[in-house]
Amino acid sequence: MEEDNLSDKQEVEVMTNQIWKSINILRGVLPVQEYHVYLFLLSAYYDGIIKKRLLNLGSENNDFVFEAINSSPKYSELADAYFPIINRLSKNKKLGTLLYQLTLLNLEIPEHNFNEVFDNLLYRIADAQGKYSGEFLLPNEISKFIMDLAEVPNGANVFNPFAGLASFALHLTNKQHYYGQEISQSTWALGKLRLMRQQGNIDVDYRVEDSIHNWPDSNPFDLVLANPPFNFKIDKWLADYDYNRSRMTAEQYVLKKGLESINDDGKVICLVSQGTLFRAGAEGRYRQQLIEQGLIDTVISLPGGLLKHTGIAISILILTKNKNNSSEIRFVDGKEFVINKGKKDKRLDNHKLFNYLKSINNHEFVRKVNIKIIEENNFNLNVQRYFLDEFEGVPLKHVVKIAKGLLTKENGLGKLIKISNLKDDDIAYKLNINEIEDRVLPAIARKIESTCVLVSVRWKSLKPTLFEYSGTPIYTGNDILALEVQNENTEIDLNYLTTELRSSRVNDQFTAYQNTGAIPFIKKSDLLEVKIIVPSIEEQKGKIKGLLEYANKLKILQKERNAIVHGQQLTSFDEFASLKHSLGAPRQNILSNSKSLIRFFESNNSPAFEEVKRSYEDRYKTKLIEDLSKIKEDINHISIILEKGEKGLLLENYELKPISVQDINQLLKGFKSTQEKFTLHFEKVSKEEMKGKAIIANTTLLQILIDNVISNAIKHAFNDKKALNLMVIDLKVTENVMQLEIKNNGNPFPDNYNKKKFVAKFSTANPNKGTGLGGYDINRIAKYFSNPDWELELNSSDPFPVSFKFNFPVIPLLNE
């Protein structure tokens, strides 16, 4: 049996790769979002709807294809979705080529193998589409895991709102009845095609419907399964009409309606963002009701990066209609059940996790928690806090208090402390007030006029920093707390406290109490419950003395190093200085003229001027004013580089500093969508992903890096302008990493080409079209950004044969 399974697996893999290569004929003919038409024709050919003997090979007169599909009850249902695409293939004279490719395939394989090939191809196409596909296609391992958890009985009625590509239905087999709703017709058509390949003995009712406005009022279901869009706000009138609520997310709506729609033995299983576990307000009150009524059975926490369309952490909630008589909720920490297949590819090990949950002997990642304990935790369902081991020590609330400080009521100037000002150094942990610039104070700022330990309540560490007050006050926002000694009788040295707050035991407690999400944070009340070790005051001072002696030794070594570096001289670039001088006047003329043209066209709205603007936009598919503004921005960009003077080519002269993901999002949106030979599409980043996050980089160098990637595509990927020539910039942000991917669907690199050759100075894939400096500069900038392992993926069989991937560590950006 194992040999048969291995043989089937190999056959599926070979066939998948073979067919995937033939999909390449669609490159430049159809947008990648329409590549699933290949699956439609492939399926129809395998099922004998399109017959090989009727194919007039080499001819584009394939009207019989439409007739054959219309004659099939199954396939004709999808005609409205696929015939327009097939018609375009026919007009482009590619339909005959595609059909001919099908005849070359050896499809004499068992149907269960072909169905697996079909689904493999579907996921590959989804991968090529990027973030967009993740909104309607769940990773197979997650949908399979959820269905295993559901343990659906024979003959069960299953309802799946927000069904996407009906991923859950593929795991039903035992005469179950499936009712799915999907609002997008194109998504529904592909989902319907996918279900047609399903061999399980199930009754399917899969419709184009809006789940929010068309929730079924039929007989109660045995199971409601959903993956609703995260933080999507439903219509106010509907929330108010049904639940007397002014604001409600789709996640909340599914939980409420799902419980109302199941029978007494039914379940609701919902994939949600982790904010659902701890958000306050009306959502928190509803969560409290569910807990008190014993309706929550299980909470499973999974890390970010498992879904294609978002990097945020997720959870699986299991709710039951029968009250939880044991008064316990099962918590599962799933972070150790993830397979890392590269920096961008994380997958749930669903088999390992499910088997673990079935084992009665394993409890390391499973805890059953009494509802009374959850009540003591303010009905917070964040999983990690219930896996915190018991620590010995004294709670912070017994030795320190939070300095309230006077609230600033006017926007004056002062030394506002940001999280980036706090220290991450075990030795140099004191705040240097001379390094803090005065800035305009927000209304929420509080004035601190006492020696204290500053800690961050946002992001991934406390960053405890000692502030020694000497007459100049500081100001803090909501993201930083000031901890003072509680009273005169408390024997705690603030130097010791600062170092103790950096200990691993404190960090473990801090992590457990944090609420995860776009920005991890800890509540004041939870922070004060963190336990520390408080030895005698003599022992505290002894420990600090040892640290100071170690710090002095480090300072001496640093001075010796600086003396060596100081004696080194940087090479001057006289030719560069001369070049800068020569370009000065032309550069200024272009800048001045572009400004004049912008003012000239912006200030004239006469019919003649409007006609010029319209004609320009019709011809170049971009707006005249925007292009003139881009010229001005590019000249300013060149000026920044030239103004670096003789050292303008040295990366070290470009300061690395925090740049918000929001600013990077704006930078990427600013790149001209219609380029010389292709269209540039930027996949937007959700507010949830961007919020409070930054990377360490330099905006000018980042723009140079991206410009070089674009320039490379202009020179090598595309020979001429075509409507379907496409470059995609895809930004995905997890809690730890910002992943920037830039890919194009142009010509692939030569077969023997690789990253090593690409980054070599003066090495180029085509000497007639480039100097080879672009790849060299991309590499050295990426290395300067601490990303030496950036990836250049070259695969001629992919819809996007060239892909650049860069990974940047994420840092917090708060109170900026």
C-alpha cells in the first residue's frame, strides 16, 4: 500500500510540473487572475467534454468547444464566467495553441490522481497571484485541520458563509449536505469547478450570495464553518436592526448568527483575527457572555504568516450550543506546529497538531482553564497568558507605582520620550537626556519630574530604561510608563530594577500577558502582576557594581578601536565632484521648468487645456500633472544623491533610521503605474498590517534599490510595450518581518544565470542592454539594510519568471 501511495505521489508531482510548464503559453495573453481558464479547459478535456478527435489542430476555428461545453449540464453552468475569457484567447489566436498543448499531455491517470493535480495547479496559480488570492483560498492544511476538528457526522448539514473557493467542502465525504455562499461570481465559478472535481459523496448547494444579507433561515445546521474577512465592518443599519449595535465586524456577526443557526448538538468553527480574543467594548461584552454561558469550547492560537493575504496572527474558535458543563475552556498554543519553508513560506503541520490534540498524554501545548480563572483575567482569551508557569517573586505592584505626571493641555515644546529612545542594552541602560530633542508635545503627554524606570507597554519588549531626574523634565505618551519606588520603606534600587526587568523570567511573563495583534501591548494591570526577584539592598547594589566594572572595561576597548578607525582616511572622488558641478545647471533647469509646467497646467482649466490633459491620459494611460510631478520628484531624488558631494557613492553617508511601513506604502504607491514597457501594480497593505510598524532603512537608498529592479525589467524583461506586461510589487507585513517582493511576467533570465552572476560588478545577462552595475547596487544596498540573504528567484516555467524578495526586521514606531 505504501508503495502504491508513493507511486501515486510521484505521478501527481510529474503531471503537475508538466502541465504547469504548458500554462506558460498564457503569459502575455491573459492577466494572471484569469489563468484559471486553463483549469476549466483542462478539466473539460479530461472529462471528455472537449474531445481530442474533434480538435482541428493548428486552427483557430474551435466553435465546437463552445458547443461541447453548452451541451454539458455541469460545464454549461460556468459558461458565463469562462466564455468571455475563452473568446479573448480565440481572438489572440492562442486557443488553438492551448488546446494543442492539452493533446500532448498523457492524462490517462486515475481520477483521484488527476483531481490532486488539479488542486495543486490551483494553488500554484494562487501563489502567482500573490496576496489577492489569499482572500478567497485557505491553505489546504488549515481547512483540513478545521474539518478534522469538526468531526462531521454522516448526513450532517454544513453551512459555510464567506465560502471563497469552498475549501472546507473538499474534506466532506460521508453523505453530508454542504451549503456555501460566495459573493464574487468569478470566485464562485472557480470554486464550483473545484467542487466538480470532488469525489466525496456529498450534496452540494454552492451559490453566489452575500452571506451578511442572505443568511439562511432554513432548518438548523449541524455545523457552521467560516473564514470571514478580518475586521470587515458590516452595514450599520443591519447591526443595529439585528443586535442593537452601532458597530460590528463580520467575525462577530458570524459567531452570533452561527450560534443562532445550529441545532442543540451543533458547532460553530470560525477562523478569526486574534483581536477577537481580547478587544474591549461591545465585542468584549459579547465575549464575556459567551464565556459565562459556557458556549466556548476551544481557542487555538496560530502565529502570523500562515495566510497569503495577511501577516497577522490568527485563531480558531470552536463554539457549541450545548453549555460547557465542565466550566472549562480548552486553550491550544499552535506556534510549535508550524513548518518554515523559507523566510516567506510558513505552513501549519496540521497532521502533527491534530494527532497531538487527540493524544491524552500530551499537555505541553494544551491547557484546560476554569472559567473562574478566565474571569480573573477580565475575560481575556489570549492563549499565551494561560501557558504561563508559576513564578516565585514579588509582584511589581508591591514595590513600584506608576508615576501619573501632569497631563499636557497645550502643544508646547518638551523632551517627548519615544520607544525608540528607550534602551536595549544591558549595560548602557540609562537615558541620556541630551540626546533627546525638544518637540511639539501631544495633548496626551504627561510630565515626569522624578527618577524612575521607563518601560514600553507596546511591542515585544519592555526596554527598561533608567531616567535620573536632575531638573529637566521629560514627557511620555500612552506607550511608555514611568515606574517609581512605591514608598520610602521600599528597599529597591532602580538600577537593579532596570536590570531585573531585562531578565528572561520577566520577559517570559511580559510575553504571556501581552495581547497580540498588529501591535502587541500589555495592560497596566497585567504589567504590575509581573513578578521580580528582590534580594537584599546590599545584594542589589553588589550586582550593579559588577555590571559597572564590566561596562568600564568595554569603554576602554571602544576607545582603542575608535583610535584605530580615526587614523583611516576615505578616498575622495574628484571625478564625482566634477560631474556634480557639470550637472548642476541642467539639473536646476529641469527642476525649474517642471515646476513651471505644473503651475501652468494646474492654473488653467479652459476647454483647450482640459482637452490636452485628456489626450495625454488617453495616449499614455497616466495623468499629465502626475508625470510632471514625478519628474520633479526624480530630479530632487538625484539632487539628494549629488549633494552628498565627494562621498556620494558611499552607502555609509546615507543614515539608517526608522521608516514607518505606512511611509513605505506611500513610497511604493508613488511609483508610476504605467512604465515605459509595462504596467506596475502595487498590492496594497492593510491598515492592520501597517499600524505602528517600521523598518530600519534609508528612503533614498530604498528608492534606488527599487528603481534598479524596475530598470532591470525595462532593459531585460520586456522587449516592447504590451497591455499585459506586468510588474507586481507585493508587500506583506508580519509581526517580525516586512517582506517586499517585486516580480515581473516578462522574459526569463538565461538558463545558466543566478544571483551570484547577477550581483557581480559589470556582469550582465545582456551586455548590449546594461552595464551590470544595477545588480551590484541592489545587492550592496540590501546588505547595507542587513538583508544579505535576499532572494532572486528565477523560474522560467512560472507566470512571473523573475522575482526579487527582500526581508526587513520589523520594529515598533509609536509616538512618532
